[in-house]
Amino acid sequence: MAAVIPCVTRISQNIIRILGCNPSSETQQGTNTYIIGSGKRRILIDCGEADVPQYINHLRAVLNYEGIDLAHIFISHGHEDHIGGLADIFEHLKDKTKHCQVWKHPSPKDSGLNIPKHIEIENFKEGQEFAVEGATIRILRSPGHTDDHVAFHLLEDNAVFSGDCILGDGVAVCEDLFDQVHSLGEIASLRPSVVYPGHGNIIHVSTERNITRF
Ligand SMILES: [Zn+2]
């Protein structure tokens, strides 16, 4: 059985994980969202689902406790369990999102997303880097699970936030197997020391392990 994921976990100096509180057969224990950085303005990776007040309350509590706001929200891909909570975050945490930019890789399917007009979504560029205090993140295109999927490389820790490209428990489903295998190879080539997945527990990668066979 997979280890239980708490609602809020301080993982390190620059990473806090907040569970989306949206458990289901598809999302496992729920969507993992992550607050990255150590300064007053930080990055949130993924948003959980719409209409989950428990998640918004946890996110608010963490932002208040840390005395921080959000500089950026990164969406790993356009599935409801990763982008659905975006409107709720803007609506219920206005003071924390006043100067927040939202980023995603564009997809033809974006027109079907239920995002209010006043929330502008900017397009990631391949290899684009974002820096906040305590964290530099490079965008890593990783299609396969979906056509718009991106992962995030935290350079300071050589860690990868894998979205649904790699799951902590179980195997990711994919729309395009060839793209998925290629994306896994790209992530493996970074030889990350740790992978923080969109669902499931953290994956620690042994330094002795030969991962070039991906
Ligand atoms: Zn997901």
C-alpha cells in the first residue's frame, strides 16, 4: 500500500507540498501541488480541482503562515485535476494572487477549459527559466500523457516535478506512447536526484542506479 500523503508537508527549505484533497480512482490520494522558493514571493505548481474548499483552506493557511504570496502559478497540463482549482485560487486568495502570472503550454484543447476571462494564461517556452529566491526552475517539455504536458527542473536540487509524466505510485497513462517514452528519456538524461510527481509519493533516485537504459 502506498504511504499516506499528509494534507501539507514541508519537504525542504524551498519546497512545501499541499495535497489537492481530491482523492479518486484516477487521482489516487489526490493531486500533489507544490510551493517552491524560500522568499516572500513563490511559485505554485498545479492547482488541484475546482470546488475543493479544503484545498483552498490549506493553501491559504500555508501562504499566511509563511507570510508569502504567489509570483507564478505553473500548470503542468490541462487536466481538470491540475488546472481546475485555478479560478478558486484567484477568487478566494485575491491578496495572494494580486501580482501572480499563470503559465501553461498551449494546446488546441485549451478552448474547452473553464477559465474566467480575467485570468490570463501565458505560454511557456521550451527551456524557459524562472527564478525566485531559493529556486530556479527550467521548463521541460514532456508531452505524452497529454500534448501540452510540461515538467519542471529545479536546478538547485537537480529535482524534477514530473506532473503526470511520472507518478509516484502506479504507471502514468498516456495519449501518445512515443512522445511519452521520449519525455521519460529527457527526464532520465537529467539524472535527477529526486522526482516529485503529480500524484503519489516522492521518488528518490539512487546515484548508483544506471538510468541510461530509459
Ligand atoms: Zn493528474
